[in-house]
Amino acid sequence: MENQLSSMGITDDVYRLGDVESQYNTYLMIDSGEGILIDPGSALGFERVFSELVSIIPLEKIKYVIVHHQGPDCCASLPLFEQRGLQATVVTLGITADSLQFYGVTSPIYSVNEEGFKLTLSSGRELLFLTLPSVHVAGAMLTYDSGSKTLFSSNLFGPTINSRSGLPAEAGTLAQYPHTGAMVGSVIEKLLRLDIARIAPQNGEVIDQDVKTYIKKMRDCDTSNHSEQRLSASGSYLNACNRVIKRLYTIYEPEKVAAVLKREGVLLDEQTGLVRDFDATGRESWNRLFEVLFSEQGIRVLQILEPLVQTIEKEDDIPIPDLLHSKLLKRDRKIKEINDKYRKLEAFNQNLVNSIEKIQDKFIRCPNTGLFNELFFQDFMKTAGNDFPEGALFLIDIDNLADIRLHYGTKYRDETMKNLAYLLKREKGKMHRLFKIEDSLFAYFIPETNGNEAQSLAEQIRTMVAQSDIFREKITLSIGLVLFKELGEQVRTPECISEFLHNSAFNRLRIAKINGNTVCGASSAEMDGSLVKTVLLVDTDDMNLELMKSAFEKDGIKVYTANDGVAALAITDTEKIDLIISELMLPKMDGLLLKENLSFYSEREKIPFILISHKKDKPTMERALLVNVTHYFKKPYMFTELIGIAKNRLKGGI
């Protein structure tokens, strides 16, 4: 079997089927497990072709059958394949497809002239088709396989020899049908432009050596008798030349065009001015015409005629003149070089822009959420107040973010903020803007709204986030809201506008937190302004002060700090304090003496006072009771217990 396959194979994936001695060839191409059968052949040779085919590939793997012409030697066996179970698409010209029904063919048709004269296989491999006018039968074509570089040439390049003309065997079909020389010549020109490694004709031996030589001999052989040597004997070239000359008469003075042509020996009709004859073959005349035009008018005339020549090529299958083809290639190469340089420059510029944007983003965007950061927000707010007088600003804070960080770590804290940014971006309006500012705060800008709409939107955001299941632990939000129309006349400069809006929103955020994770707008702030609580922390340990300060500020509580009793007492002279937490052992004035001094002032006497110290003996406790210390914690104490009791006192608890 291996020897048999080897003898049938002309490439790794192309096989020659049928009786080699009869020189009627059927070909099988295999591509990615799919079979393409080319010219199934006559009914007489069916059994042998079928047997060889199924020895190589199952019949059900045949996807396409290419039929090059309607002759029985090419396709009469196709109905027999269908009877054996062939289920494939027939690839052919439309005129051939019309004839196949008379053979009884029922397979679906892929009409190449309706599909751009090409077929792309499942692997991406491309087959190109060229029409072969009036050779053997009407509606003949060739197939070029770009994968194996094989030309399946139908009857062209067959072995028939015209004994009267003495043409070599490779002239084949062209010698058999001398009247088709001019039309086949245009196909030959196209073949010379393809990268062909072998020719697989329907009749005769496969040509796999000196392929270009065979094609050129086909082009150059004389099959037209001497009458074909003149332009008048080549109708298609004569018509093509006259179409060009008609176009020239509309561009230049007809008398000058006619004079140039006559000088070159062209015989013109005296009435129409069109060509009657020229002492050269059709192809030679066609090429000579453009050489004359180029010598007279230069590249400009070729550029003008290019669209018409391309139309003639498509409609009449006349090849583009050699000179024009050469000039077009040079022009196309130049255009390609310019385009390549432009694309490289454009790519470089785009890479530069991308690099600049990345660098800018590092300075103006939060790396975790991708939102514009506080620096960008502050700049934006300087002009927003004047540009959007009906605007509004929300400051949004995650109430339990500190607990999330404590329980799950920094990574999940960042993930929580990223998820919140995702929800806010998903729900925000088209013209709304979102920023990630300090700590866990988000800023949400609305260009145009009123108080009720803004309050409603803020509540929707809180509800949406509270109900979302994308967080590992449910979160709640507090929101401070400020309307731009609250800006007073005294707030005029951009810096003042930005500061007013930020501070107003921040103060209302504090009120929202004290009220229990809500939304606070202008009316709530006026009604609950007294609820902005203040705490005075007094200790010599700065780290302890910072820990307590952070715990209170995250709930919107304003914090003052002092390192000695005298400084603490001075703060109470100027600020309204709602709660004091003080270390006992302080410089200048200890904690109990501080409490005693506060008792001298009626408005400060009732400020809740929490004492903390390593020292907690009986005399100190008795002294603390005398000056009405509210709570006394001995160090080390439970931090959460201290903070919890302090917050409870601020809310009015005991």
C-alpha cells in the first residue's frame, strides 16, 4: 500500500488517480484531513479512480469536487460518485454548472465566478481559478493551489501535437485550437506571474521541470497562421486598443493623437479615427501603443489610462501592457515604502502618546481603583463651582473599612475599595465624575441637580452598595452632600470655592457617621450641626494619641490632642469639647488636677472625663471620685472597650 501511495503522489498532499497509461488524469488533494477531488473523470475509468481514492481517504472526507469543464472526460463519473455516497460541493464556473444537471448531478454548486474566483479551505489554504476561454469547450477553467504551488491546467499543456504546424508537444491544446491563441495568451501572461512549481494537466504527464519554459513556449508559439500576425486578426486586442484611443481623443487634440499613431505605422479609419490594422500581433500592438504614449506624454498619460486598462483587463481578459505593469509595480512599491514609513512613524507616535499617558496616569490616578486621585480632584473643584452652578458633590466613606482591614488584611481592604469603585462607575450617570481621594473616601460629582434629586441619588447609592453581594463582607456607606448653589458671594476665588465645597461635604459626612451611617445634606447639617462631636486626647505617648485619634476620626468625630495638662486646659478655653480622655501622669499639670481645674468653669464641669494610667491604687481612685472622673482605665486596657465607652458617651449613653 505504501508503495502504491508513493507512486500516486506528486506532492506530499496531492495524488494522481486513474490509468496512467491512458493519460487521463484525476487528482486528489488532501488538506487538514479534508479531500478535494479534481476532475473526477469519465464513466469508463470510474471504478479504478474510486478504488484508488478510497484507499487514500474515506469518501465522506471529500468536501469539494472541482470540475474544470463540462466535457464527459472530465465529469461524467460524478453521478456515479454520488451514487456511492459522495456528499460534497461541486466547484466550477456557472456555465459548467448549468450543464452538469444533464449528467444527473445533484450536489450543491460553488460558482467560482460569483465568489471572486477563489476558494478558501478550512485551513486557510487558498485556491485560485482562472477562466480558459473557448479551449476545448465553453466554460473551461484552471485551478492554482497556492499551498503546493501546483497548476491544475485542465486541457491546457496537454500532449496533443498539430502535425501540420510541427509545434512541440508542450503547445498542446493551443495547437489543437489555433483560433483561440489571443485569448489563451492573456491567461498565459497571468500564469507567468504565479509561483508555479508543477503543472498537472487533465491529459498527459505532470510537468515539474522547467515549468516557466513550458509556459513561455506556449506563449510564444505561432498558432495563428500569418493572418494572426496582424492586429486586425485579433478582435479582442483591436477593441482594447480602440477603447484606449477613444479615451485619448477626449483628453488630447484628436489630430495630434492621430498624427502620432500614423507616424508609428498604424492604419486609421479616416472617418472614425479608430485603428483598422497594424503590422504586429495583437499583444505586440497593445504593448507598443503604451510605449508610444509614454515616450510622447510621460508617466502622466499612463496614470490617466490606468483605470480604463484595469477595466479592460477584467472585462476582456486582456493583460495589462508590460510598460504600464512595470511602472505600476514601481509606483506601488514606492507607495508601499511611504506607507510603511508612515505606519512606523504613526506606531512610534502612538507608543509615545501611550507612554506619556501612562506616566501622567501615575500622577493623577489612584493605582488601586483607576479613578482620578485627590490631586486631580482638587484641581477640578477649583473651576467646577463656577462652571456648574447647579452641581453637587458627594463625599462617600466606607463605614466598616477599618474593621475589614483588621479582620482580612490590607489586600482585601484594597479589593473592597476597588469593588466599590466598580459599582459606582457602573451606576453613575454619563456626565457624572468619580474620584478616589484620601484614605477610604470617594468623591462623586454631579454637574446639574437639585436638593431632592441629589438626596435621592445618594440614598440609592447607599442601598445599592448595602445590597450588593460582590463584597466578602457587607459594607455600609456614609455620605456628605453639598450643593454648589450654597456658595456665598464671599466665596469667589477658585481656591476658596474648592475649600468650601470640600469642607462642607466633609463636615456633613461626619454628621452622617454620627447619625448612624446615613446621608447628610444642607438641611440635615443645619438641624444636626450640634451633633458634630469633639474629643480632647491628652497623653505623653504620641503613638497612643495617634491610634485613638484615628479611631474617632473615622466616625466623623473631631479630635484635639495635647501632651500636658496646661496645654489641654488652654484648648478648652477656645474650643467646645464633648469628651476628654487623659493620662494621669502628665507634665506641668497631671490628669486629676486638669479635671479639678475644669470644675471651676460651669460650662466645662460636666464634660465626661475618662482617666487612663498604669497607676490605679486606692488613694488615686478616691481622688478621682472626688473630682467626678467618669471612667478610670488601668493600663494596659482593652482598646476597643475604651473607644466603645467613649463613643457611647458621645451619643448620650452612660
